[in-house]
Amino acid sequence: MSEKTENLTPEKRRSLMRKRGIDPPRPYFERPFYISSTGGIFEPYVPPEGDGKKTSIKGVLKEKAEFVEKKGKSWNSMRKIRNYDEDFDKNDFAIQAQDIYIKAHECLANKDKYQLREYVTERVYPEMMHNMRDKTTRWKFIKSLEPPKVIHARCTEMITKENIFGQVTVRFHTQQTLAVYDRFGRLMHGSEIIAKDVLEYVVFEKHLANLYGVWKLHDKIIPDWAPPREPRSITFVEERQPEVCTDKEEEEKKTDVA
């Protein structure tokens, strides 16, 4: 065909492409995006009731039986994690997780939002920063009452089979001090002097498919049997209304002026 395709009408151009077996071009609107973390906890660990307290022998045996049932899935997940991270060891990771936990909370107390991103995932970051709005926090890690322990591990796929995320749950039984002050410097919660025993189940996540992925704090598991938290006292600015004078008070003021 001697006629140039540029001079053809769209209908003629479409019919010419149909004769030659060429698909018509389509506008490309897709944009690349990066998923750095999952949106929650997959297959979360269920803490046994009364954990961290003295229990009877029957209760201990029941906990061990439940732990053996879930141990198989955790071992398979750890094996999959080692396929991407050859140096992964649950005992060494428990110490590493405690270091991440302490640094993340120190950055949060200091309101260092840029350094905090190095230790927490994008999922939990906005929640942590929102709770710190208009508040001053004094947090201190004192000691571990029990060594940190890896109790749960899971892996999941995201969009494709090659894009794998790993989550590891670590049990912390520590002693800490926490004091939260409002914007006026009044104590809302806790104390800087009195230390409390804290039992937590913290979930850490890593993008295993990413060569440069690192373990970060992802979420905390709060058991159903945990006692409810004490409500915090919130302070507000009192709006002062103008004083309303009665007729008698106005007459008294007039007589005083006279």
C-alpha cells in the first residue's frame, strides 16, 4: 500500500491492521507499586490463658499439648524462612527482636519519626504516631524477667507465589516504666518511678522475597483474657462563658458608683 498510514482515517487504519492481523494499540495506564508489608497478622498466635502466672500441673500439660499441635506449622514456616535467610536461628532472632523492640519504643518516646521507620512496618507506623499526638512519653526498659522466646512463625504469599512475607511472634516478659503526660504536662497514665511487669506477644515481619528486607515490628497480640486497660484522663481547654448579671447586681453596682 503506497498511501502512508499517517494520512489514513482511524477507521481505515483499523481495517488495515485487522487485515494484517495486528492488534490495535491500547493506552497503558498501569503504574508500578511496591508492597513493603502486609495489612495484618495471618494465622495469629492464641496465647494460653494465665500465661506468665503460676498454674497447676494440669494446666501446664494442656499448654504443652496445644503447643505441640502448632509446632509443626511453625517449623515448616521457619524452614521456608531459612530458604531466604540462611543465617536465621530462632534463639539468635529472639535477642535481635528484643533489640528492635527496645529501639522502636525509644524512638517513639523521643518522637523520632524518621528513625522509627527503620524499626516498624508501614502498617503499624501511623497507629503508633497517632497515639503520640499532643502527648509526652517517658519510657524505660529495665530488665527481662524471662528470656525472649520465639513461639510462632508463619509465611504467606502476596499476589504471586514468589512474593513471600514471613511473620514471627516473640514472647516478651519484661519490666518497664511508662509515664504519659498530656499537652499541659499533667500525668495521664503510669509513673516514672514505679516499674511494672509487662507480658507481650509481639509480631515481627520481613519481606523475604526482597533481598534487602529486614525484620521490623509489625503488631502486638492482645489476648481476650487480658484485663481491660485503665481509661486515661483527658484534659480540655475550658471555654469560659461571659458572666450574666442579675437586675439586683446591676442596681448595686449603680449605687456603688453613685
